[in-house]
Amino acid sequence: MTMETKSDRPRTGPREVGRAALRGFGLALVVLPGAVALFTISLVSMALIPIGVGIVTTPWVLTGVRMFADWRRALAAEWYGVRIPPAYRPMPKDANPWTRTFGMLGDPATWRDLRWLPVDMTAGFLTALLPALLLFYPVEGFVIAAGLWRVFPDGYWYGFVPVTGQASAFGAAALGLVLLFFAHFLTPRLLEVHFRMTRSVLASGQGELSERVRVLTETRRDAVDTSAAELRRIERDLHDGAQARLVAMGMDLGTIEVLVEKDPEQARRLLSQARQSSAEALAELRDLVRGIHPPVLAERGLGDAVRALALRLPLSTEVDVELSGRADAPVESAAYFAVSEVLTNAVKHSGANRIWVDVHHAEGMLRISVTDNGQGGAAIGAGSGLAGVERRLGTFDGVLAVSSPAGGPTMVTMEIPCALS
């Protein structure tokens, strides 16, 4: 469920009123023929399924219905912030016409779309056209009062005002003025009603639940894959690094035991070498532990951990932290490694010479932004590193947004819902 703020509600300035009327009029011109045509073609195509023709045509027709519905979802979100999540079942790309036809017909979302088309061609058409009528109909009253009432036939009515002379024409203008007053306040809201009615038919609680389950399943799978990859990395680092050095130290110590009486000088050299190997093994173990869960993160929290990250960067980095407490350890860990990956990307690929990091908590959200003055062009995609960050945050219902126009600057914003202790 989404919460609407005051800024989400339709404004009623002259520009917004005119825009809503024009949008509604243009939408009405598309709604009626589009919905009628798609509904009729869908019924004909499904009726032809028993003779085989519909097996071929129905998937294409239903795909067109989905595209029409998705277009309306996009308009609802863009114009009035009305979110209508699609909940179509996935279909294999290489599915044959038989599988596609009955797979789509077995999808509840398909039948919601088909039920929506008759509603759209009737009530949807009227609610789209009404904002334009409410704004433009008063113009007729003003035209009548201007003296053109004489060209109208006898017994003409403007609303509930019978136009029989100049006095009644002024009455029509007064009614038009009242309608214009209401149009100023109601026109944008009437168009919003159109989209909310669309949502009431197209959306379903089950659909939103299914989408939520799908997202959680994907993020859980990503988390499991990430954990497995991390365990393999730790095993590889231990085997190739610290373990190899410890084995070499054991062999050196065994040799020292043999040489301590026969060749003390050689034994001292091997002891020095063993001491150096132990120091390197300890450093590698510390680096490995820091990669699993940095001690500074556990001891001092996310803010100081991010500052420690910045100190190790080769670029000038400013860190601004405003946190009144600490988030849960898993959230802090996910945020820390997400920031680490973004900073690594900035150092390697951005060409920047300065980075700014802002960490704060507001309205139940941990918000982190990383900005650099590099060349831009960053995008979330497979293999970019940012895709991995997005998956990591998705495990906690977090989101990642990237603004990186050509020429820079690049801003990566991360949000994770959480409470601070």
C-alpha cells in the first residue's frame, strides 16, 4: 500500500486544469475505438479456437490487449502517480502457439484485462471525456450570452436554462460561470478518478501479492547465490593465501629444528623468513576478516566504517553522516558493502578526482548517496557491479537509483527501509 502526500494530489492551477482537460479529451478519443476494437477482436479470436484459427491469433490479440493495458498503467503512474502493478504470469519465449494460447487464457490477469475493456469503453470513456466537457461546456454559455442565442433554434436549452431571449442568455452565461468555477477544482480530480477506476478493475490484491512473492523469491535466490559465491571466495583466499603461508612456515620450522645444531646461521635466516611469513599470513587473515565483516563496522557503526573506507581511497572523498542510532547488523553490512562497491566503481571507471558520500536516516529510510565529478555514463546492467548492488539491497526491500548523464556528474542513491536503535 502506498501513502499519498500532499504533493501527490492533483493541483488546480489554470495550467493543470487545461492540461487535465486536454489529456482527458485525447484519452477519450483513443479509449472508445481502442477498447471496442480490442474487445471485439478478442471475442472473435477466442471463438475461433475450436476450429484452430484462434490458436494462432489469440496470443497476438491478447498481447495487444496487454500492451493497451500497460500503456494505461504508464499514463496513470506518470500523470497522477496511480500505480497499477502488472501481474502477468511469465511465458517461455520459445512456447508454441498452443502453450501460449492456453497459458495466457489460464492467467487471471488476462481475464481482468478483458473485463476491464467493457468498463473502459463505457464508464472509462465518460470519465475521460467529462473533464473536457466540464471545462469547455461553459464556453457555449458565454457564446450564447454574447448574442449568438439568436442563431440557436427555438426551445434550445443550455443545461437546465431554456434560451428564449437575451435575459435567459445571461442566465446561461451565469450557469456557465458556475460550471467553470467547479471545473477549476474538479477537472484534474475527475481525470484521476478515471485512473483510479482503471486500477480498481486491472489491479488485484492477489496480483500485488504475487508480484511481492516473485520479488522476494528473486532476492532470496540472489542472496543465496551471493552467499555461496562469498563462501567460495573465502575458501579460495584461505587456501591460496594464509593456508599456503602457514604450511610453508611449518616446513621452515621443521628445517630449523634440523639445522639449529648443525648450521645456526642458516637456522637464524629461516627463523627470520618464518617470522616474515607469519606477519604476512596475519595481514592476509585481517584483510579476509575485514572483507567478511569489518571490525570497525561491528564496533563503531556504519558512519565510521564508511569514513574508514574513504580514507583508503586514492581520491579526495568527503563523507557526511547524520545517523541518530544504528541499524540492524545485516542492514549495516549490506549498506557498507554496497557503498564499498559503488566507491570502487567510481575509482576504477569514473575518471573523477573527487567523491562525496552522504549517509542519513529520515522517514524510516536509510539513504546513502555517492556522487563523483567523473565522466558519467554509469548504468545498472549485467556485469556493471551496480546490478550486484541492486540485488544486495533488494534482499532488504532496498532500491538503487543511478543518475549519470554523459559528461557527469554521477549520483548513485541507495535507500533501505529500516529503523535505528
